[in-house]
Amino acid sequence: MPWEETDAHNGRLLEALSRLAREKGALERLAGAINGDERSHAIERARRGRKHKERRTIVAESTLVRWQDEGLPRVTNAQPHKKRIVYEFLERSSAFPTDLYRPGGHFPPGLLAYAAEHGARLAQPFAKDLRKLDGAFELYRPAWTTPDRRDRVLVSRLLFTTRDGFTRFREEQDYIDEEFHGARIHEIDEGAVLFTAANIVLFALGMNAERVKLFVVNSWFDQLGGPLPVTRLSGSMMGVSGRRDHPGFPFVAARSRKPFAEIETGIIPATDRRLDDQTRRLLAP
């Protein structure tokens, strides 16, 4: 999205700089990258015209530090053309990860054309307000390492986050399965949350390995449009990894009292007291 001189864009730029500033030297590297970027220089040349001598430095590190240190009033009153250059550089730079990054250049042109042609239809699954899902859940399903058994239940951690109308999720597993050759299981998956065909659908890609996960939620409590947060989800899921059959598994997710990072993942017996009678029935049909 091109730069606009609005409160929203000023706030997003400040947030991006604040995120980068957590890493020592990041703002210095950002200034250097912008000053060495031909596209940024082209924007500056178009603004200044041919009569003016080209400057090697478009944005100084000290400028970025001032914006970040002095907050929104400083950013709001800064020169718009400099803010535009920084903002639009961060939109297209994967080397400086912020929420401004828009990876359009990584997609095939045909996909972008398809999205433009069918944009209204593709947007429909993202139209529903799913903020009542936000928060951490404990996710239970039969252990995929022993797919023919129902006495072993995998516990993973699940996090929903909504921002600017888009709900995303993250699932993590990190444990050792003694009954699966003592293997260390470490999976991180992230993706989008949709509402379509009367179901909540979670579609994720593996962040640390090539993998796909699909969760279809056909039951939830409380209501998505109600005053209370959703505390329970259930449905079926499938994980895809490797060229083989990929069976589906039932799952139940319960809102956790623990912060996301403190939810312990691993294998528990189906008789564990964390699993109520309804959960056991759903996991062992």
C-alpha cells in the first residue's frame, strides 16, 4: 500500500521502527540499505527534479533514531517524502521483517492477476469478525506418531491473533516421543483463519519444514458474535507431509489459563484428567 499522510500510516511506521530498534544496529543497517537502494533514489530524483544534484544519503540513521525515540509527534511532523521512502522500502524488504512487509514480489504474476480478477470472492472468507477467538488454547488430538492408537493424545499450543481485520494462528509442538523411537518433535505452523461454508477453517504452512495443516472447526462455544470469548473448538484436521496417505484426526481445543509460551506440549494418556468425558468421546469415536 503506497504511503499516505495519515495517522494510521504514521503509527505503523513508528511501530515498524520500534520493532527494528530492539535489535542492536538495525536502524543503522536500515539507513544504509535505503541509501544504497536504486528504487529509493529514483523516488528521490523524481521529487527533486533534474536540476538538483543527487544526494548519496537519502535518510540518515540519526533521523530514524529520532523518529523512534521521540515517538508519534516526531514521526507525524517529519518530512513526508522521507517517511514515504522508508515506509515503502520496508513494504518490499524481507531483510527487515516488520508488519509493513508485503511479499507481493514473491508471487507469480498470474496469481496476482487471478487475485485481482476474483478479489471480491476471495475476500469473502475473511469478512467475518473472528476476534472472539483471540488468545491461547490447548489443542488435543490423537498422537499422529502412533495413528492407529487412541490411548495417546497429543497436546499442542495454539494461538489466535487478530489485527487490522485479519485473524491468523500459530500452532507449536515441542516434545520427545519415547514411543516413536525417542524422536524429538519440533513443529511450528502458521496460517490464516477463514469463515466459509458455515465452518471456521484454519490453513497453515510449516515455518520450520515443508508441511501443510488444515483444521475444520464445525463446533465452537461461545458464539463468535457474542459478548464472551470463544472457549472451546472441535472438528477434524489433516496434516500433509511427504508422499503418502494422510489420514484425518478429530481435535478439541480449550482456552488456556496459561500464557501461550507456558503451555506444555507432549503426549498424555487418554485417561489424563485434563480431558473431560466429552473430549474423550470426540477424540475416540
